[in-house]
Amino acid sequence: MCGLQAQVLSAAWLGVRARSRGIQMTDLDRALNQQRSIVRTWLMRGTLHVVAAEDLRWLLQLLGPVFVRAGATRHAQLGLHDALKSRGVAAIRRILTDAGPLTRHELLDRLRSQDIELDPKTQAPIHLIGLAALQGILCLGPAREGGESTYVLLDDWVPPAPARSRESALAELARRYFAAYGPATVEDLAAWSGIPMAEARSAVIGARSRLSEVMIQGRPGLALKKRLPPVSMPGKAEVRLLPTLDSYLLGYRRRDLAVHLSLQRRLQRGGGWLHPAVVVDGRAVAAWSLDRAGRNARITIEPFEALSRAIRTGIDTEGRDISRFLGFAITIRIGKPAPSPVSRSPTVSS
């Protein structure tokens, strides 16, 4: 998948749970904070992701320059002119070399001591930190007690790796994307990764020997050859409770194959936030939320349509697995379905 979006780390961990069997949240925390086999930093679409450490450097080499350029206008709006950015990134490197890992507050204190003043009431501090990450200076490090993030020098945290040519990296990005998200389109690849369309087309050309052309509801698309013909759907409904900002719903330019157009506002409720979704055989049938009080919690399901007994059983199974994963008791409440139009399942043909 080339990683999972991780603006909310707990949501990324729930995304791993939905795609695995038996893994514990403590396993993921250990992999991130002690083993360093996965790393959290800014990558696809210029947003925070967790990725395998072995993939970080080629992804950063490929995507970092794209989002450094894309961020220039916003940086200027925040008062981050070129000279300040250059001094700030150099200072961050020195500070973390001497004193990492540091929290954001600790890092800003040390920047002020070097006469780099950033208004903490604006987004300027996190944009400068993100810029340093995109330039390969830092990544997120071990969380402090209570879960506060820290930043570390990338070279102290992730071992070096051989550089790839841009053509090779683009081809690998396309191969990974269509392996995880295909059938999909070139436009979907560009939307998911954030690379320009011209580079998305180059990526597809580079991976063409591993891809096959398919039709997606009358539109041309691509799929990894190894994944064709499409796997037939099992008789038992495949139910997954996907977390907020899940990669499945962020992996395409449009979501209408997974979420009926008339229902998308029930998941995307403003502010760029994507609500957790109950997905059955790839189609969203409900929203859900998790409310916790102490070591007890409740999952509330907001159906878009009437849910069959099989789907309700699947939701119960998912709820038990989330309880196991998080380590506390969870009850489930399924609300009454709101009226919704009947939608057709997507069709794919080779």
C-alpha cells in the first residue's frame, strides 16, 4: 500500500487492524518506537503517513520535491520566506543532531534561542517542521509518555538506502498503487499520491509490463496483472470497520464506486475530515464512531440502509476484534437506517 495516512496515529493503527489478523496495537507501537521498522513522516499528498522504513527514502526522494514546490505559496502566506526557511531548516538539523528527540514545543524553544521566531498561533511552525521532513532532515520519533509526538534526525532513525532513479521510483510507485487499489485510473494514482498528472502517466508507462487495461463502469482503467481475473466475491459478506481518513476511501480521485454520491456527505462532514465507515464487500453502508469512558467504550453505527443479519453479525465480529486490538471492552449500538437510494455495485471487466 506504500503506507497508511497517519494524521491520527490511532486511526492508522485501526487501519492496520482492518487489514490483518491477530496483530496487537502494542505490536505496532513497538515497531514504530523501538524497532523502527515503520516510520511516520510526510509523504503522499504531503500528509503524514506511516510506511515501512525500507521504503521511506525512495518515497521521500520521489515525493519530497513535489510537495516542497507545492507548499511555496502557503509558506509565503505564513511569512516563511526563502531565507527564513533556509535558516530554519539548517537550525533544525543542528538542534536535532545535538538534542533529539524533541517535542514540537521543545524544538520551537530551541529555534527561538537561535533567533528564529515563529508565531505559535499560526501554522508556520508545523509547516517549517514539515518542510524539514520533506527535505529528508527529520521524521517523527518515539512518542513521549501520554502520546506526545517527538521529532528526530532522519539519519539517526532510519538506515541509509541506495538511491533510485526517478523513473524507477515512479514505476515502483505505480506498481504498488495498482497492487493495492486497482482496478483504478491514472487520475486516481495522481490524486492518491499527489504527483502531477504528467508524472503519473510516466509512472504508468514505467510499470506498463506489469499492468493490464480494464474497464471500470465504461471508463478505461488499469490493474496489476497478478490480480486478474478479479477475485469473485465470497458468499459471506466481508465486513470491515474502517477508521477515519482510511486509505481505502482516500485512494481514488472520486469515491462514488465505494460510496453512493448521495451518501458522501454522511462520511465527509466538513473540514476535510472523513468519518469512519462500515464497508461491506467494498461498499460503504454505514458510518460509525467510538466513544470511550475509562476502559469501557461503545461503537455507534449509523446505517445508510437496512442492514442484513449477516452484516450485523459481521459488525459484531469486527467490534470484538477492535476490542481485542485496543484492549478494552466495547459494546455496539446500531441505530435506525436513514433513507438512502439504492446503488448499483461497480462493474469491472478486462
